[in-house]
Amino acid sequence: MARETRKQRRAARAAADGAAAGRRGRPTQVRPAQQPVKQQTGRKAQQPRGQFVRESAAELRKVDWPNRAQTFQGVIVVIIACVIVGAYLWGLDQMFRPLVDRVLL
């Protein structure tokens, strides 16, 4: 059996949805009433002053801190990466220095 055409689908949908209303086209959308934006004045009365500090300390206690060996390994990786990038930039500088000296100076 062949697939339904768009016209047939629209007709079936209109018969199912709009038969009682007898209207054509889309049904009107009803928007919910907009509530006014709540504006806060002053500090929140519910939160004590040190709550942020206590929450921050609690989150820091949850952190899985690296041990000494992991920290040392990370430092070594950063130093090696810096040496590689430095050598690359030094090489580019040496390569382009004669060109800059001849053309720009």
C-alpha cells in the first residue's frame, strides 16, 4: 500500500482535531499568564553570612587531591612541554631573523 500523501495526512488530522470546532488552520495557542519578575532587595534572610565559606570548604573536602608522585609527574610534564615549545620558537626566531634583518631593517 502506498504511503499517505501530505494532503491525506492533513485531512485526517483536521478531521480528528477540528471536527468539533469546525475551524480551519491551526488551533490558537494559549499562553500562560506571565508572572512578574521577583526582585530581591537586600540580603537573603535565610542564608547566614558564613554559608558560602562553609559550602566552599565542604566542596574542597570532596576533591581528590593528587599525591606527591602525581604532582611531581605533572611538574615534569609541564617543564618538558615548555622546553619543547621554547626550542620550537627559538628555531623559528633563528630562521626568520635574517629575513627580518634584510627586509624590515
